[in-house]
Amino acid sequence: MMELEKGIEPNFADYDKRTALHLASSEGCTEVVELLLREGADVNSTDRWGRTPLSDARSFGHVDICEILEARGGIDPVGVDSQSPCYEIDPIEVDMESSILIGEGGYGEVYLVKWRGTAVAAKTIRSSIASNPKVRNTFIRELALWQKLRHPNIVQFLGVLKQSDRLIFLTEYLRNGSLYDILRKKGRLDPRIAVSYALDIARGMNYLHRHKPPIIHRDLTPSNVLQDEAGHLKVTDFGLSKIGEERDERGYKMTGGTGSYRYMAPEVYRRETYGKSVDVFSFAIIVHEMFQGGPSNRAEAPEQLADRRAYEDSRPPLSSYFYPDPIKMLLRECWHKNQECRPTFEEIIQKLESIQVELQNGKTMRAAGCSCAIL
Ligand SMILES: Nc1ncnc2c1ncn2[C@@H]1O[C@H](COP(=O)(O)OP(=O)(O)OP(=O)(O)O)[C@@H](O)[C@H]1O
């Protein structure tokens, strides 16, 4: 601080092009790292060996500093990131001319295109987002992580299109559309189908949460769950909402536009620090919708709904006879106001599997306070 007050430039580097931020990151000096970043130090300055401060913090195992640097858009070109660069696809292999618009989300449009003759989904990222180098880096890092993932309930990432001005990436194409489309078309689902869909989502999510390091989806909604031709559901777009994430002195927060309010965990809405269980909360709201046939409070503005959930502990109604008792119990646990009390996806899978067996055996599952039997 004294040096900075004397007027020394925060990006001043030595003969090896190493900055104070490199040194503080190597030595584990968290407060100095925070100070330097506040004073405008370049998070991605590279030394003579092409190492960034994040490369150093990773090498010396300073996890808290890695998190700080990553939250500021830090990349590690010589380490983990470079071992798995994002697979690049040559634009001439993609027939963008005959592309068909299939949807539009918060980040840009989604097209059905042919890549080497195969139908795939091309997700375009708005230039207002992709032109910011920090955001672009974060996006590419998230995609590089996505490409390593393989699971039957996770949408397969295929690669990024080499284009300087825009950011376009390809994933497998799921022609049956999203769970949102299914619920809009079919309304309330048969309990056996709802449970098997819930299991698909829980298995995909469990894979993400058990990943090292764990991947938090942060924006699990019915439009981020797609159906394959065999009728199974796959989770998509995990981790991408990180680009809308902010960090302040208290920890990670999501900006208002990140994550859909209707599925947002109370702690996220209150802008508190959060963990994996935010996805368990969103999962519960989705399962509720599958039994209900769509959102329960359609008339209420999503932001107002999230506000009531966060400050008045309001939750969707469970009184109707649509919900078998074990599902009610599961939902209450999953949307518990205390994050610690929510089950893990591993536990959710076990519970759903036994509910599935009961349903398959034709056992009637009575709904509490109601004389109807559900099957
Ligand atoms: N791989 C895919 N295969 C088939 N359809 C897809 C695929 N990816 C997205 N879509 C369709 O495009 C729509 C928009 O997707 P996108 O992920 O961009 O936005 P979203 O999930 O609806 O919203 P947000 O990005 O704000 O969370 C989806 O609802 C889905 O119908």
C-alpha cells in the first residue's frame, strides 16, 4: 500500500515480467491480492513464462486466491485451462445459411444447423456479452469445462466456432424441445412420468455436483432441461450463469438478471452467499410444476414471487391431491429455507427410486388429508 501511495504503478513488472499480483498470488497473500485488484492490477498479466497470477495461485494451492482471481476473469493459460482448450470448430464445416431459429434465451438465439451433415444446436452469444474480453474468457472457460463432461442426462457440448466477433458454440440437438414446452403442451404429468423425469434431472445434477470441483448450475429451469428422442431428460446450460455473477466483500452473488426468479432459491434472491443446494431448491419447484402442470402462481410477477419466497417463506401450494405423500415430503425438504437441511441429489435419487418402485408395483400413494388414491 505504501508503494502504491508513493505512485508505483500496480502493474509494474520486474525483468521476468512478474508483477506484484504474481508474487502475492504465489505467496498466498489474500489481502494484498484484493488490494492490488482494487487498485487496477491486471488479473491476467503474463510473466516471461506465460504464467498469470492464477497459474501461480493454482500451483501453490491457494484456493481462496484462485476463487478471487477467477471471479475477476482470471485465466490460467499454462495450467488446467490449457490442458483442455475449448474444441474449436471450423466455420466452413457448419452450414449457417440454412439455419433455423429454434429458440431465444437470455444470452442469444439458438439455431438448428448442420455440422458435417449432422443436425446440431448452435447457441449464439450476443455481441454485447461476447465483446467484453473478461466475460468472453469466463464463457470460454465454462465451455472448456462443459466439454469434459459426459453423462446420459447432460446435454453434450460439441465445440466452439472460430469467429472473432461473435461467440457461437455447438451442442447436441434435442428435437423434442424443453420441459417447459412439454408442460405447456401436456399440462399435469402422470406421476410415473413425473418421477422418471425427476430422476433424469436428479441424476444429471448429481453428476455435476459430484464433479471435482463441483459444478453449480445456478439457473436450473424447465427451459434448461431438454428431452431426447428416447424420452429422457438432459440438463443444459450449467455454469453459464456465472458470467452474470458478481462478487463483493461478502462472497458470491448473482445479479438480478441471473437465474430465473421463479426457480430462484431464497438465499440467491437475498444476495447471500450460496452453495450447491440452490440447485436443489430449483429442482423442487420444477418437480412441483410437473405434478401441477405448470407454475402455480402464473398471475404473479416472478420477481414478486421470489421476494415472497425469500422474505415471507412462501412456497408453492401442496394441498391438492396431485401430490403423493412421499413427493410432498421430498419437496418440503428440497425447498427448505435452511440450505443445510436440503438433501443432496444423491439422497434425492435414492428417495425417488423407492417412490418409483412403489408406483411401478401399483401401490396406491395416498395424499395426506384427502380420500383420493393417486396412481
Ligand atoms: N440443444 C438444444 N436442442 C434443442 N433445442 C434447444 C437446445 N438448446 C436450446 N434449445 C431451445 O432453445 C430455447 C432457448 O434456449 P436458451 O438456452 O438460449 O434459453 P433459455 O434456457 O430459454 O433461457 P436462458 O438462457 O435465459 O436461461 C430453449 O428453451 C429450447 O427450446
